[in-house]
Amino acid sequence: MNHLSASRMGLVTALSLTSFVAVAQNISVSGRVTNAAGQGQPGVTVLERGTTNGTSTDADGRYRLEVAPTATLVFSAIGSTTQQLPLNGRTTLDARLTDNETALNEVVVTGSRATEGRSNILTTSPVDVISAREIKAYAQTDVTQILTYIAPSFQSSRQTVTDGTDFVDPATLRGLGPDQVLVLVNGKRRHTSALVNINGTPGRGSVGTDMNVIPPAAIKRIEVLREGAAAQYGSDAIAGVINIQLKDDTTGVFASSTVGQTVEGDGELVQADANAGFGLGRRGYVNVSGQFSNRSFVDRSRPDTAPLIYLGSNGTYPGNLSDQQKRELKAQDDALVAGRGFNRRNIRVGSSDVRTYGGFLNAAYTVAPRLGLEVYVTGGLTRRTGRAGALYRLPNQATQSDLTIYPNGYLPFINSTVDDASLITGIRGTVLGFAADLSNTYGRNSLRYDVTNTLNASLPQGTSPTEFYAGTLTFQQNTVNLGFSRKFTSVPALSTLNVAFGGEFRTDMFEIEAGEEGSYLAGTRTVTVNGASARAAFGSQGFPGYTPRDATNRTRTNVAGYLDLESDITEKLLVSVAGRAERYSDFGNNVSGKLAARYSILPDLAVRGNLGNGFRAPSLQQRYFTNSSTQFTSGELREVLTTNNDNPLTRAFGIGSLKQEKSKNYSLGLTARILKTITLTVDAYQIDIKDRIVLSSQFNRGNAAVNTILGTLPVQGIQFFANAVNTRTRGLDIVANERLQLGPDSRLTLTAAANFNETTVRSFNSSAFIDANPSLQNTLFDRAQRARLENGQPRSKINLSADYGYKMFSANLRTVRFGEIQTKDANPDRSYIDQTFSAKWVTDLVLSAQVMKNVGLSIGVNNLFNVYPDRLYQDPNNNEQSLTYSTLDATNRGRFPYSSNQFGYSGAFYFGRLNLSF
């Protein structure tokens, strides 16, 4: 962060921390809010009119609030008519809300800079709203999993044996990449993770935002804008925007505790959440939230089918042995396996051990009521520690072992520490009739690697340490933003005109810190493999450390200006226009624009559409990341070098500096209200992306040209980032809701939502060098990478849910259909292991009871029917007794039975939850 940004942040922080002034002579008022049937109505907003002082009702409809004796209380809730009741000195005030069938939808702010929010069926773009009640209804305990099971266009699954991606879930929207969705918190840009995904996972080569550092207890609602919005919000918003609105109420203290485990007895979860909101007189609020979560690993691995564990080489037989000689060698090896108690279930396949501590603060205070001047601050600190297994090193894998240290082989563990910090400070008020907002947003994310139960096999025999510090990735971002907006109602020929404009200055920084020397050192030890001398593998096994050559500290700046216009041209026609110009210090300029409109055909039926262009700047991680890693590709374990685009090795392939991705977005949809209780939205879209940044496939030494470029480097392959492909994504989103009052004591909410999407690679961008070497043309982006981009995530998702309540009891039933996915091998000669995984339904059930005014209990099960994905293809000849064993199947010697990329494979998860309110 540069000097200028730091000083600006310090100024705004000082304003935000201005001493709060207590307001005396307030009284405490309490009461109960009921619905039209006389039932206690939870989640009703109770606000002291003309102030930001407010609260919301508990599960029984009760509230308590400190207000002035002369106050008027405003009671409001989705689907109900707002009530305003004067207090007149009373200390008890009850309210009864009547149904308002024209107000069944949430008011949203994402996707528009209008001074007043609109219902999500009255906007020009589709927006999903996930409330705090929905967030805590089921057992998903982190943000990405919550969104995966609620929002059909959103997808995320936990990965395994993928280094840092085991701890930072890649998350996508509309089938695009993790870095093509922008995340906001309270409308302010959220910093991304330090991690760049380089293994075979969704979003390979991308950098996403780690939303799981935000405690769900801190969230008031999540707004998912399913529309390209780079013209409004800047880089990354190609697929859409996720805006996480934090709680800003003063409802007292809520706490919950969740415990559970899978049907297999692993994946134990112990989690505690708390949220507390306090009023600051009638001028503001302080809302704090915290979370502790401890999740044990899940293991769905199968036994290692390698015929040989101690003898032979790399799990198989030496060459030129007869079948009889193989049987004799196998018998000797079996005796060693039995005598030493070797466990063939030797890796972990499933989510890792993770422990999380986190807290968030959201506060605001009106310092000048007459001027409407308010200061605000939002901040969070989270630490996540994790432990995940790599691939087991067998004792007969000589280049990776030292039998004097691990005579029976070893399983390296990658230990991570993710530290995340954020601080938003600002001041807002009215300037010359415009609502003005000046803010500074700072964020930092770091990922530290420590490798244990490992060694550096290249060091002299018996001398290697067994644990190493392997280095740290750090990303920092600081954004200064000044915005103005105003609604004009007397513009000629227009019903209304909302004008918004502003500017932004952002600084990004990416750093790689080298690990300790032993974690990357390439020693001189050699070993004998099949009678020949071979060089032992260098660096800490499982995860070689970052070298001093990898270490970097890079910074860039960005300046942007924007203009948004939104007008109700007539009572039936709403039109919005947005434009944004940006300049990046490292690659140049970009201009984006967007035109959107909504037209009411009938009072309850409207069409809407969007047309625009967008962009995504290459992340600093993509521009400057470099390392060596051990990767499993096409049945082989390889040391692979990842280089950045300034590296001479990358330049040797004819690949230049990265430039921005550019997109064109089109959408057309309709919104309808049916029978006054059902809302329906249908939106079709197309997103064309040019110069999409991907991480190339591996260029291997087996090619003479590649071998010449790699020279004497101790690696078998190289990969790098490139603007290599042009893609088109088409899709359809459907969302329908109905809320029914079945009787005086019962209510039912039904939801049906679906997303259908298809991404295709339309063309490739190569280089003269690669084009001149025909054998390399399919390597820049091979068939495995293409399948991962086009079919690696569900092309469809359907969500059906029913929430039923009867007096103190409720039942929540949800089933999600995850569509089929496909995998392909990089090598066309191995196309026989290409596979299509069929669609599956995953069902959740939760039963709850409000046993006392302040105590609620829930029990439930996620994946009620214990559904698993289809099994990965395994060559039927590949078993531990085979004399013609081949490792060339999809399961890595039978140990990986499933793919992670559909809905995971933890099976049924049973849990209980206790909720308390004070």
C-alpha cells in the first residue's frame, strides 16, 4: 500500500472513530408483533422513525428497543403492510401486521446506484436475495456451501489433494471462473485471495475471493446479481456480482452451536456462532459477530492397488520379468506388507482438517443529524488453519524416499494458515442535494505453507529434516472511493431521473515469500532405479517451497471514473445506462458500458433486458506467480514449473504479457406475479469472452523443442498463463416463489429455481513458436483443460424447497439436482477413460422447534439419502494381484474413487443445533 493510500485510509479511519455521544432520557420499549393470523412474526424490522435506531423481532415476534418517549415506531416486513405507531410514552407496544400481496419480494441495492432500492422483480437485472433466515436454516456452515445449495447459478465444491485449493474453495457463477465474479461487502469491493489455483480444479489458473472468512452469523442478506456489471463496478464483474450485506440491527445477542458428523463417522463439526447488536442512542449502532469452527477431515479413499509396495519400482514390476518371476517378487513383497503392517489405504481423499476463528464489526454513527452526516466502519479478522494430505510416497519410489528416515514410506501433510483482514471506513451525507459517500477499503489475505511428515530426498541419506516452512503468498488491496447520487423528479419528459457518478483509486500488491532453504534445495543425492542411476527429487515432498527466484513483491495502481443514469421514463418503462473508464498502471486503459431496460406489459408482467461490454484485468497473481510443484497428470507424478509472463522461459514459447479479458453480455427476461402470491422470473443470457486467461497445459520434456528450452532445470514440464481462448456462455435462469397461509397457525413457502448453462471454446490464441511446432499446438490448451472449462461443472442445477411452519414447529425440506459433468484425459490415446458423471439429487431435511422464548432446537441431515457421485473409471485389470498392472486409469492406483467437482462425496451429514437469544 503506497503512502498516499495509507494517509487517505488514516484520515477516513479517524473520522470513523469519532467519539460517540450518548443520548440521555431514553426509555426501554418492548412488545410482540403478530401476523394477520395472530402468530408471532419473526424477523420484523422495528425502527425508530427518522433515525437509524432499530432492531428486529425474535422467533416469537418479540422485540426490545431503547427510544425517546415521543418516538414513533415503524414496523415493516416482507409481504406485510408497514405500520407506524406513536409511542406516546408507553413502555409496551404490540403491533399486528396485515398481508400485503404486492410486496412479496426483497428490496435490493445491488446492480443499481439509485437512491431508493427496488423489489427484485422490479429491477432491470436478475438479483437473488438470500436472507439471514435462509442462511441459518440448514447445516451448511460456510458462505460458499450455503450459496451452492440456495442459488442455482452459483457452484462451489471442496477439493482434495490440490495444495492450497484444499483450503480456499473455488466458487463460480453461471459456469464461468472464480475470478469472473465480483464480491462486495456492504457494497464495497472485497479483496481477492492470495492463492492462484494451479492444480486440476474448477477455475484452474484463476484467483477467487475467499468468502468463507466471513462468519454467516454476521450476514444480514446476500444479493446475487446475475448479470455482467463491469461498467458499474469495474473489473471481475463479467458473470455478476455477489454483495454480502452485514447485519446492522440492534437486536441484542444471538448465539448458536452446531455439532455433527457424516454417516461414516468422520467429518466431525463443532461450531459456535454469535451476533450482538447494540444501539447508540438514536444515532447509530454497533453490530459484532464471531465464529469458531472445527471441522475434521473426510476420507473416502480406497486401498492402493499397486502390486508392489517395498520391492520393484514405483509400485510396479521391473521390466523384462516373466510372469513366474513377477509372482515370486509379489510373494516376497506381500510378506513384507504383512510383516510390517502396511496399510494400503494410504492417502486422504476428502475435505481437509480445518479450524477457523473469525470476527466482524459493522457500525455507524450520525455525527451531525441535521446534515445527515454519518460515519461508518466495517472490519473483520479471520484465521483459518488447515491440514491436508498429499500423495503417499511408497518405499519403492526411490527418487522420493529415504528409507533410513521412512522405511515404510510416508504421507506428506500440507499445513496452511490463512490470515484475512479487512477494514472499511467512511463518511456519508448530503452535499448540494446529492447523497455523497467517501470510503476507504483495505483488505489483506495471506496463505502460509508448512509441510510436515516429509523430506527433501535430494539431501544426503539420513540428513533431511522432516518438516519445512515452504513460503507465504500475500495479497493486499486498498481502494479509495468517492460517489454521489441524486434522484430528480422534475426533469422534462421524464418521470424520474437518478444520477450517480464517482471515482475510484485502487492499489494492489502481491508478494511471494521464499521458504526455508531445505524446502526447495536441489541436492546432489542419486539413487538406483531399475539398475540405473537417477537424481533424487528435490524440495520438500508434497509441496516444494518457493525459491528466492520465485520470491516477488509487485504493485500496481488503478484509477477509474463512472457515470450511472437510471430513469423511469414512464410509469411502465425503466431504463438505465452506465459507463466506466479505467486506467491500470501495468497494462493500460479500458472503457465499459451497459444499457438495461424494463417494460411493464401488464401490471403483473414485465420484460427486461441488458446489453453491455465488460472486462477483467489480469490479477497480479496471474502476472507474477511462479513455482515448482508436484502434480499428478495422466497417471504420472511430475515436477512441474509454473512461470510468469516476464520469465524468459515463457517468452521462449512466444507468449507475451497478459492483457485484460474483454466480454460482451446480452440478456432478455420476464418477471411476473401470478395470483398475487407467486412470483416468477425467467432470464436468458449470453456472455462472450475474448482473450480469456487460462493456465496452459504442461509442455513436457518428451518434446525436443521443450527439452531445449528447459535445459538442465530439474523439472519434467512447464506451464504458464496466457490469453489463450475465446469462449461463449449461454444460459437460462428460472426462479419461482410462493408463500401460502394454510390456516391460523400454519404457513408454507415454496421455491423452485433452476440454472441451465453451456460454455464452449470458440477459438484459440496461439503464438508463432507454438504454431511452428505442430506437436505443441494441442498442448497450450489440451483436451483435459477444455473439458474442465466446458463441462467440468454442472451444466444445470435445479433447487426445490419447502418451508413449513406450525406454531412453534417448522420443517425445511430441500432437494438440489446437480447436473452431469464430464472429464477427459489430456492424452487423446487415453480417451477410453473419458467419463460422463450422471446428474444426482441431494436432499436436506431440518426439523426445528422454538421450545422456549429464547431457546430453539434443530436437528437435521444433509444428503438425506447418502447420495454419492458416479465412481471414477478404473481399469478392471488394475488390482494389487495383477501381473500386467498399469497406472493409466482415472483413480491413481484405485485410491481416488470420486471426482470433487459435482457436489462432493462426503455422504450423509447429521447435525444438531441449539439457538439462544438474549
